[in-house]
Amino acid sequence: MAGLFTPLTIKDVTLRNRIGMSPMTMYRSVDGAMNDFHLMYLGARAAGGFGLVFPEQVAIAPEGRTTVHCAGIYDDAQVEGHARVTAMIKDMGAVAGIQLGHTGRNGSEVPPWEGGLQLPPEHPDGWQVSGPSNIPYGCGKRPYPVHALSVAEIKTLHRQYADAARRALDAGYEWLEMHFAHGYLASEFFSPLANQRTDEYGGSLENRARFLLEALDAVREVWPERLPLTMRLGSDDFHPEGITFEESITAIGWMKEHGLDLADISQGGNTDDMVNPIWNDPSAWVARAARLKDRVDIPVTTSWNLGIPANADAAIRSGDVDLVLLGRPALANPHWPVWAARELGTTEPFDLVPKDWGFWLQNFRGHGPSIGWPEPEVSRPAVVTLPQQGAHLQNV
Ligand SMILES: Cc1cc2nc3c(=O)[nH]c(=O)nc-3n(C[C@H](O)[C@H](O)[C@H](O)COP(=O)(O)O)c2cc1C
């Protein structure tokens, strides 16, 4: 039975364990480039034992960023910065993944800690946002007019996805996730809340999934068969008129036929006006992951509240998910996998750090006080409930 520390092979890529660092936008780029900050931040997580390390949503076009400070791979000149990062991640024993995305109607913003509001198109740091229909996100957050994309512009976007994938390959990424979630462009096409088109890209589920399937096809053409192609789907809007999880199961079945190797399930993010969202639940999406695996025979991952090692391990051991992704736990603790190995007692924790550090930590064995890390607790409840958290993660 696989556990958190069992390697995972998808296509020709093997992760040393089933712990991935989930993509997280860092708002630290200048002109979309990766820099020393990314090298430090991502290298630290790779050295901390993560099997798969994602930077953030990386934009396929300048106007596909969340803010002017967000990363991109829309220009050949950006490849070098990404290549430095992937080389470091690899050197530290992890696999480098990239999440390709476009923010659609939810771009042109200021960073969350500056209010996260949208900037008007005429602002020097803003731009004209676009989406499937001319429907702003609303809820007081993103009020500016949305340009409804023409079919010709949709085709250009698919070319941009493919060009970005080619650059990602050149930069040394070995795992590519398409960002089809969290209220960004692909999720907007998928959701009736944002997509009210009457052409072949709107209306029926088949039509709403078309943008996503064509983007996958465009990327699969340039992304080698030997490397994993995955996607994060906004699989439920938690709104009576939005995406339903049942629809998502059907669409993921289609994506599998289009070459998808693994599905990452998350929330739709197309409205703040949600009914009973599950994101505060411990192991929030694991039961749905199991449902998906049962219906579509495909490897599955998810994030959201898997930061308690026993919960993350249980999600793998039950067979419900194949890989866990950690967002905030990875921010909080770059050595989360080492800590988890100590907590679970199943794996030699210091095998997870670079060999030279491991040598010292294993052979000059220190107790808690000498290494500055508490001894594992003797017993822990299998499932830990969490207090309510802020809703500001809706569109990240
Ligand atoms: C600062 C921050 C930035 C994020 N940026 C992205 C992103 O670029 N792409 C994405 O798919 N999810 C993004 N997320 C969501 C995380 O990848 C993850 O799905 C979410 O935090 C839930 O996992 P957790 O409970 O382990 O934090 C972001 C989350 C945080 C905290």
C-alpha cells in the first residue's frame, strides 16, 4: 500500500515521494521574470524534501498575469530565469513542475496585501481584461468591463499556450499543469457564471469544455508524451447556476481522452456568492477525489487542508489520491516533508534533505534541543478539525 513517502511514477517521471508544493503566486517578478527570490524560495522547498515543486501560476501572455509583479513565460527571454530555478530544484532532488495559466477577467490587479482590487485598463499597471463574455467578476471586487474574446483571439490564446509549453520544456520543467481553476480564464469558459456565449464555446457542457480541451490539445502537441501533462480544474462553483462536480467528472473523462495524465481538483472560483463551500474542511477534496477516481480511471491530486501529516498520509493510503499538494503548509515550513516523516515515523526524515546535510544529521544524531527541532509527538488524532479561515483564497 502506498504512503506519503512512496515514490510516484507518472509517464517517465518519478517523484521521490507523494508530496508536492502547490503553485503559489508570489508577486515578486519584474517583467514576468524569475529571479533570485524564486531560486531561494523554490530551492529551499526542494531541499526540504518535496517530491514535486511548482512555482506559481505562470502566465502565457502579459495580460494573463494577476498583477504586473507576476511571473510569465510568454517571451523567450524569460526562459533563462526559469532554467536557473529548474536546475536548482533538480539538483536538490525534486521534480520541477510549471503551472501555465491566464487570468482572463480576473487580472489587472494589485497584490492581495494592497487590497487585491482590480486596476482600470488605463492605469499604468493595469490592462483591458478579457474573458468568454463581457461579464465582470462583480461582487464589488473586479468591476471593469470585460472584453469578450473572438474566436480568432481564442485561437491565438491556444497558440500562446503551446508556445509557453515549448519554452517550459526548454527551461527544464518535467511536469506541466494547466491552470483551469480559481476563476481564471479556462475556469471562466467552463463556468456558466462567466460564460454566456452562444457560439461553439458556450452553452452546453461540451461547448464550455471546448476551450479547455483545445488548450490541452495545443500543449500536448509540443509537450513530449514521456512527460506528465496535468491540469487543475475548478470543479465546483458552489453556486446553483455554476459548475457542478458531476459536470467536472464528465469533462475530466474527456480530458483523459485528450491526453491528460493526472487531474488536480479544486474550486471554480467564479463567484464569491457560494453556498456551502468546502474549503475549510480538513482534507477538503479527498472524498471527491475518490469519487472521481472511481468514475474516471485517472491519477488524482488535490490540495486544501492536507497539512496535518496523518491526514495527508491517510489520503494516500486510502488510495483516494495519488499525490498531495501543499500550499500554506509549504509556505509555513520549507521542511514540511522532513517534519512529516518524523511525525509519522515511517521514513528516515534526514534521507529527504541533501546528502551532505543528511550525513551530519544521521551520523551525529541530535535530540530535539540539539537540532532545534522538537521530538515527534507520541500520539496524534488521525483527523484534526480546523478553525474557520478567511475567504480571501477564493481567487488564487
Ligand atoms: C499565496 C498563495 C498563492 C496562491 N497562488 C496560486 C496559484 O498561482 N495557482 C493556483 O492554482 N493556486 C494558488 N494558490 C492556491 C494553492 O495552490 C492551494 O491550492 C491552496 O492554498 C490550498 O492548499 P493549502 O490548504 O495547502 O494551502 C495560492 C495559495 C496561496 C496561499
